[in-house]
Amino acid sequence: MTAGFGFVPMTDEDLPWVAENERELHAFPWSEGNFTDSLRAGYNCWVMHNGPEPVAYAVMLTVIDEAHLLNISVVRAVQRQGIGGMLLEYLSSEALRAGATQFFLEVRPSNTAALALYERHGFVAIGRRKGYYPAPGGQREDAIVMRREL
């Protein structure tokens, strides 16, 4: 891993920062309550730091031999610098350590940057969920389901 970057479990103290960035980064953000619920449910919730500064966060669920990426977000000011890929690889190693052999996620077809990131890291589209995401004007957007073997 690149010097200066570290990963720490998300705590209640991180939630205001996470929720603030979530609102800035996403048109349909998770609420602070969604992150609180994820922590309480025992999901793998992480904050990535560059030195003392938090730069990204993620929520992953592991069940038996599967990992499911529920949220991964990189602060806008440091996007396109490889941070998302480092976080994704860290999550993959955590999933493997927890016994997962497969890693799943959903992504909006319109999120071309995320699609490219996932493809670069070995994820392959395996299906589509119709009308999965909320979209502007009360519409719905499909989700591409992707999978990576660990």
C-alpha cells in the first residue's frame, strides 16, 4: 500500500463527516441513519485516511462466502487519484480474510467512472436489476450487477 494511506473501522464519531460527504457526492445519498444502521448490524464499515485526513469510506456486507459492496465513496477533491482502487483492493482483502470467495456490487449504468474502476479491478457484469435506483423526476434507473472472484 502507498505510504500515508490507512484504513480504520468507521465509528459513530465518523458519521457526521461521512453523511456530509455522502450528501455532496450523491444525488440520492444514504442518510446518516443508513450508516448508523450498517454499523449496528455489524457490516464492515471503513474510513480511508491519507495521513490524518479522511478521504474515502465504504460499507461492505459479508455473508458466508460472499461479500457485497453496499457503498464506496471518495471525497471529490481527491477523486481520480487511485484512492477508489486502493480502497476496493483493501475491501477485497478484508472479504477474503472473512472467508468470501466472491465479491458482488451494483452500479448505475450512468456511473461510467465507477464502471471503469470496477472493470479495472476484475469485476464482470453478470446481470441487471430493473428500476433499482431512484433517478431524477421520480424515474428509476437500472443497476448493473457485477461480480469478482476472490
